[in-house]
Amino acid sequence: MSNLENKRIVLIVSGGIAAYKALELVRRLRDGGASVRVVMTEAAQRFVGQLSFQALSGEPVHTDLLDPAAEAAMGHIEIARWADGVVVAPATADFLARLRAGAANDLASTICLATSAPILLAPAMNQQMWQNMATKDNVATLIKRGLRSVGPDSGAQACGEFGPGRMAEPVAIAAALADLFVPQTLSGIRVLVTAGPTHEAIDPVRYLTNRSTGKMGFALAQAALEAGAEVILIHGPVSLSAPSGAAAIAVVSADEMFHAVMENIKNIDIFISCAAVADYRIESPATQKRKKNDTSLSLTLTPTRDILKSVTAQSMPPFAVGFAAETENLLEHARSKLERKSLDMIAANQVGVKGLGFESSDNELHVLWKGGQQHLAKAPKEVIARQLVGLIARVHGQKES
Ligand code: PMT
């Protein structure tokens, strides 16, 4: 069943050429089982007629803040309260600016101010307007306040320019909206996720590391938040922003990650160990930059502490999910790690192939636990993360009951 089933969605259409694509969005939302009420700004009505939205939504279209008939029953408040979710598509630069300022000078902006429902923005505008600091700042502030955003896409624009600013496709907007209604399967649960690589110093300017970008772990933290969990994200050096709502702790080395996890593991219900922690560190990193010479160089490596194993060795361990990154004998090695590290679940991750695992945007997992297994077919890491979090919630719930 779609997350949009029986949801009441207010679609706000502001005035941009992408307004015509909002018609397709109405169809997508209704196909997903949602009821849709459309609100149009004055400018939007110059691009697309009300009747088209009315025909597709099966509901009258709302345009006027001071419509005497509707306002007899406080129409703007009624629409704001009716909504389970609000989507602004397209969200023009002007509308974003008004939203950030808290304006209430038309029906659309007033509803955004008066609703307690989650709001999703689908920005669309000229690429230069999108890249203007004012717009960037408006969007960043709105996201910090808890609004969500999808797109914009990059490509040829109606104005003849090329770049970012095209409204996301209706199918992507509908999917992002459905994500607002993820079942709260981890409500009240505390989750600790590790992500990214570690850096093991050779000297003050060089280090040993691996190809992890942190994408998989960050997506898991985001998915756990969406499922209602309280999330701590401990990550190595990455160039990603932590999901808002997660308590993020940045570390550098395996040793620092070990200490950060141990300091935070108390009261954690679920530990997801996605980090690609170095198995070895340099025994004695040089305190000054090593000088080059013509002879070969040997470095003595010493094993790092196994963080995951240390967590499961505790007297009251959390539900522990490990990853097994393998280039060969995937399931065999994963099963052995499940046993050896006393895990509740392990996600076997084929690595060393293009398009999966390290560095890539997609992944594929074989998830094993005592009494079950499931294959998560190749998909974007965000999708895999939601599927894995759903699975973790189910198996964790069974263990607790
Ligand atoms: O970051 P991305 O680019 O998105 O890539 C994602 C990923 C490929 C890194 C991720 O999906 C993944 O597979 N992570 C585990 C990587 C790994 O270190 O696997 P491993 O098989 O070497 O380790 C087994 C488990 O022990 C892992 O859960 C690991 O976090 C943990 N471990 C390992 C060593 C150590 N010293 N302490 C640990 O806790």
C-alpha cells in the first residue's frame, strides 16, 4: 500500500512555467490514493487554468484569501487544518522568499503559515535565480526550519538557458511526498549509526584510508529519523551534511570512532555499524613529515580495535547490525561475521564492482539474520536504506516481543 493512501494533500501552485507539470502531479497523487485540494497563486492562474486542476483533482480550486463565501467558515484555516501534507510545486523564487519571511498576503502563503502539516517544496526557476545567494539562503533557512525540498533538476530551461532550476519530475515529487508519511516503526527507539571511512595517520600530512564516502550510513541515519527514531550518527571524514535531526559526531581515526561509540552506546536500542573502519593503523605515526629517499619504506601496521565486536561483547548489548563488505564469497563471509561478531543481523555488501558499494550512489544488499534472509535489489542508497531500516524495525520488534 502506498504511503499516500488516504492522505489529504494540499497542492500549492505558484506562478512559473513549470505549473503545467503540477497537473501531472495531481494525477500521481490521486493514483497513490491521496485526496488533493489545489490552491493557486494569482500568478499561477496566468500559466494554467483553474478548470484543469479542478477536473483532475475532483475538487474546487482555491485562489482567494478574502473569498467571502469560504471565509465565512475561516476557509484558509480550514484548508490548513485539513491537510496531512502540503506540497508547493512549483515553488518560485518569490514564493520561497515570502515563505521564509512568514508572509501571509495571499491564500497560498497563509496556508503554509497556518498549517501544522509537513511541507514539501519543489523549487523551479531560472538557473541564475536558483544560484543567487538570496535564494540559496532562503531555501537553507526553510530546510533548517523543518521543511523538505525535492529538486530542482538540471537541464535545458524554458528561458533558453541551461543549468539547475527545472522542477523535479512529478513522479519524484510524489515519491518525496510519500516519504513524509513513512510508518513510524522506530518511534521511541534510539539508534546509533556509524558511517564513512577512518583516516589512520602515517605522518602529519599522510594517512591510510578506504573508498567509503559515508553515503550508505548517512542514508541509514536519514531513514531511521524518518521512521521516528532518535539518531546519533558517528562518522569519519566525509563531505556530506548530516541529516537534520541527527546528533552528528565527527571523528577521524578508528581509535576516535571506538571512543565515540563507547561513550554513546549506553541506552542505545539499535546499533548499525556501516562505517568502513580501518582494520589496521600505523603503529607509530611519524611526528614530522617523512622525507623521501630512494630506498623502499616499510610501515608497521597494528590491528585496530573491533568496534562492533566490543559493542556486542557488552553485558546488555543493543540490537546489533553489521555490514560485511566483501569482494568474494559474499554470503559465506557474511555468515561467518554474523556468528563471530555475535550480531543480530548482517548486511552483505558486494564491493569491488562498479556501480555498487563504495563510492557509488546505488547499492544492493543480502541481509541475513538468525531465522531469515532478504535480498534488497540494486537501487539508490536512500531506497536501500529505507528498506533495510524497515527490516531492522521488524526483526528488532520480533526479538523484543
Ligand atoms: O560509504 P559508502 O561509499 O556509501 O559505502 C558503503 C559501504 C560499502 C562502506 C558500506 O555499505 C559497508 O559495507 N560498510 C562496512 C565496511 C566494512 O568495513 O566492512 P568489514 O566487512 O570490513 O567489517 C565488518 C563489520 O565490522 C562492519 O560492520 C564494520 O563497521 C565493523 N568493523 C570493522 C572493523 C573495525 N575495526 N571495527 C568495526 O566495527
